[in-house]
Amino acid sequence: MTTPEQPGTAAAHPEERNPGPRRAIPAALLAFLGVLFFLNIVSRLCVGPLLPVIEGEFGLRHSAAGSLYFFLAAGSCVGLYLSGHIAWRLSHRATIAVSGMTLGTALVAVAFTPSLAGIRAELLLLGIGAGLYLPSGVAVLTENTPEGSWGKVLAIHELGPNLGYICAPLIAELLLGVFSWQGVLGSMGVPAILLSGAFLLSGLGETAPAQRPGGAALALLARDRSFWGVAGLFAVSIGLGLGIYSMMPLFLVNDLGMDRAHANLITGLSRVSGLFSVFVAGALADRLGRPRAAVLSLAAAGTCAVLLAVVQGPRVTPILAFFQAASAASFYPAGFSLLSSVFPLPVRNLAVSMVLILATLFGAGGVPPLIGLLADGASFSFAFGAAGAATLAFIVCFMLFPSGGAKPRVGSRDTPAASR
């Protein structure tokens, strides 16, 4: 008999044991979670467009400014780890609400904190609140949606972060005309708190109890090669997408000589492409296969990053930024659908947590400071080219030395990889 703590056993999906009538896509739940995910992402992404102002106010170097993302990433990893414990003790629904209330409180606190040390601590708390969301969000969506629609539903869910990528620099630039940069962040805290409370009261998104994140389950995940394969894909994707996006305004200002407003406008508009590419990617993931769609999106994003470094100009750079953003956004419908198909429901939130902890540490915590460090020593162009080249090298290694399990098993679209 399969126990819920065994991520590597071939337990049947509950929907497969009790097929029942086909369920419709839960539109109200999807809308709620999409908006919450938007606020979750935009509150963190606004830091990037504000970096030129932060550098000037505190006299920071590029590497020091980029290191602010380390505090966000470290907090996000803590939140990802805690999400399983909170979901087990409360519920996935309650965890989603706690996430929004925590990050909203941190944003409001930033508005009243003048010191850099205090702001770093609040960015850490902001990351914790943000990290709580995604494992429970993915669990709620996939448990309340038929598996055949996962690609489409997760693509719609990805509208939240993709709209955040578009709106963050535009919101930051607009609100800087009214508030200080701290006030820009603080002004987003109140809606996050209110909407999280409304979701908790709505009764939407009921799920089965979450798996307790015990040591045995973590050990089995760590021994599963498919876990490391999927974690590697997510780490490269977050590093390439968030790393380049967060440092794009500094790249445009320092290497291309643009003014800050123009740079933030290009950074935001480049992400419009993600609104369309996620739907194409979701359909391709359902039709062509999740691993193949994920790898193709990373290859395209890495190639565009290299081209951003070597082919520059007032016209070609915005075009390349547009295609790089589209490729980076295309990974997530395939990536989360792949992750959901590899691991069954009892441990899905735990697998999402651990994959994203590793991916966030590398991608969000390591890449932006590394890009800033390379920019201090050479240029942002060199740093972007290095990030793209490293991505392409990873893909070659991934293809030559496959994880052996970063894909659903033959014969069952939801059968997890065997534990090794």
C-alpha cells in the first residue's frame, strides 16, 4: 500500500481512481489566484525599476544594489520551506491568505523605514510572505482542475506574473511622481492584505489535507533523479528570466545610455509578449510533451540573452528584449505542468516547495548579484551574454546526461518517477 510520504511510488491520481464526471475549469478560483499571484510578483519586481533611485540614495555599487534581491530570495526560500508546515497545520487556502497578509505587512513597513538595514530585513519578510504562496497555489489549482486542462489553467495562472512583469516598471515610474521609492512599495501592501482576507472568506479552493513535510519524505525526494532534473530546469529559468529582467533597467541606462524613464518603459513593454506566449506554451506542453516544451523555451531565452550582449541598438535591443521575455515566460506552463505530473497530490506541494527553494537560491538569489558583479568588472552586456551562454551549456548537459525521470512515466500521465 502506498503511503503519502513516498514521492517515488506509482500511486494512482485520485481523479484516476474515482473518475466521475468531467469537471469544468474553476473560473472564479482561477481569477482570485491570478490576482493574488499578480500582487505577489509585482511587489517584488518593483524593486528592479527602483534600483537606479536606490543606488543614488544610498551610494551603492551595482553588485550591492543587486544584492537586495538576495534578501528577497532568502526570504522566499524560508517561505517556501514554511509553506508545507503551514498548509499541513491549517490548509492550502489559509496558507495562500497568510502569504498575502505577510507580504502586504512587509510592504507597508518599508514605507516607514529610513535605514538600509531595516529595509533589508523587511525585504526578507516580503520574500517569506511571497514564498508561502506558490506551493499551495499550484496544489489548489491542480486539485480543482481536470488534468487534461492543467497546461491551459497554469497558462492562465501565469498571466498574474506576466502582467506583473509588464506593470512593475510602469507602476514604479508612475508612482515615483507621487511617492518616494519606499512609498511605491508601501502603496501595494494594503490591497494585498485586503484581497487575501477576501479570498479566505470566499470559501474557494478546498483541497485534501497537505502532506506533512517530514524528514522521510524529504529524503525520498532528494534521492529521486527526476526531482533534481526539474529543479535544475527551474533554477536556470528563474535565473535567466528574473535575473535579466531585474537588471535590465541598469543595463539600458549604463550600457546603452538611456534615461531611467525610457529604460523602465522598455523593460515593462518587453513583457507584453509573455501574455501571449504562455498560452502557446501551455498548448504545446499539452500536445508536444512537457519536458520538450520546457527545454525549447529555455534554449530560446538563452539565445536571446546572448544576442542582447552582442547585437545592440535603439531599435534591435527592444526587439530582442521582447523575444527574450516571451521565451522566458513560456517555460512556466510547461514547467509547473511537468512538476505536477511527476509528483502525486499528497507530496505535490512539498515537491514544489523544495524545487523552488533550490531554484530561488540559485536563480533569484545568486544571478542578479552575479550579474551586478560582472557588470562592475566588465559590463552588463558581458554579464547578459554570460548568463545566456551558461543557459545553453546547461541545456546541452541536460540533453547529454538526462535526469532519467524529469518526465511523466509511460502509461500514466500522472505517475511519479520511481524512487531510487
